[in-house]
Amino acid sequence: MARMKEGNAMEQKYAVPALDRAHAVLKLLAEEPFKWKLSDISKHLRISKSTLYSLLSTMERLQWIQKDRNETYAVGSSLGDFGGAYFRQYDLIEEFKRAAGPVMQTLQESVQLARLDGNAVLYLAKMEAPSPVQMVSGPGVRFPAHATGLGKSLMMEIDAEQIVRIFPEETLPQVTEHTIGSREVFMQELEKARHHGYSMDLQEGVMGFCCVAAPIRHRGEVVAAVSCSMPIHHWEAKKENAVKEICALAQRLSTTK
């Protein structure tokens, strides 16, 4: 019981009240669209009109909500985009499972699918090669983005200002002796990835393993990435073919609509 109370206290300490209020508004509007005016929402949620006015104005600007001629509100188009993105990732996993099998068979190396999660790579799916030596990279595993080929592909089009926000310190944590150790060098790697259209990781995340990765795009925006990882003693013989196969797989999984 004491541990549960401690956990709740920590959650409250780091809570953002404006987001809690926005969540309450969205839940209300999702359940009953175009019913609630500002004054009604204020009374129902016990939020002052002045605070709520600023909140609703911001949410409307972001297209989280929309307002009709009667001054009532409903959820907006951005929520549809977010919801579509949520379900698309599961469609993407299923499509990856169908498309990655032949690539794994051709290369005889494991193929992974991942998305960006803050400053980390979150693995979504893996097509495992029949090899006794494997990287620990199954679904649900998170790994520092700067130490992976996947991370470079996922972040290749993020601007410098956002990279600084994601990595506020110039020094980056070392995972292996080959991990990129500075934000400046990582940015240079992202520039190379943009130029080539793919990225590599040479024992930067796991000693004894190398990787090639390429971005998956939805309407031109990077939403995920695929990679092939292999033991270093396979690298020189398979590197060129791995680049070709992984780039082609990323292209097949990308969408324009």
C-alpha cells in the first residue's frame, strides 16, 4: 500500500495540469460532439472560463478540436490523423511480417522493424534468422537511438534544433567502445544518412554486430524503419546485398496516401 501511494505521489508530482484538462475536454467532446459550448464545458469540468478559453483556442489552432456556427465543439482533424497513425502501426507490423520473410531468407540474417520513441528506438517486430547468434532486439525492446542504424534512419530528417532537444547534452552515452560519443558527430552521421538514404551501425550498439537500416515513410514523413543486423564476420560479404534488400523493403512498406 505504501509503495502504491508513493507511485501515485510521483505521478502527481510530474503531472501537467493543462494536459489533464485537455484530455478531459477531448473525452467529453468525443462522447457527445457538437453539444458543448464553452460555458457548458466550464461548468461540467469545473475549469474557469478564462483558463478554458485559452485551452480551447490552442486546441482549435492545433486542430485537436473544431467549432461550428453555434459555438459548440467536437474533436478535430488532428485527432483523426493521430488515430489513423495509431492503427497504421499495427497494419505496418502485419505488412512487415509478410514482406520481411523473403528478405530474411535471401540474406539469412535477422530483419527488424522499429519506430522512434523519444531518444530511443522501440522494436516493433522481428523476422529472426535461423542462427544461433542473435541480437536481443525483439518486440518491446528499447535501445538508445544514437547507437543504432535504425535510430539514424528514424532521425535522419529531424532538424538540428529538435536533435538538441532530444539530446540536451553534447556527450552521448557509450554503449560500446564504437558508439558515437558526441551530438555533433551524431548530426554528421544523420547528414550522411540523408545523403545516402540509409544508415549503418558498425558495432555501435552491440559488440560483434553490424547493421544496415532504411526509413519507412508515410506521405513523405519518416514513421518507422527497417534494418538487418548480422555478426561482424558476415558483414563484408553481405553488406552490399543487405543495403539493396533493406532499402527495397523500406520502399515497399512506405505509402504515399
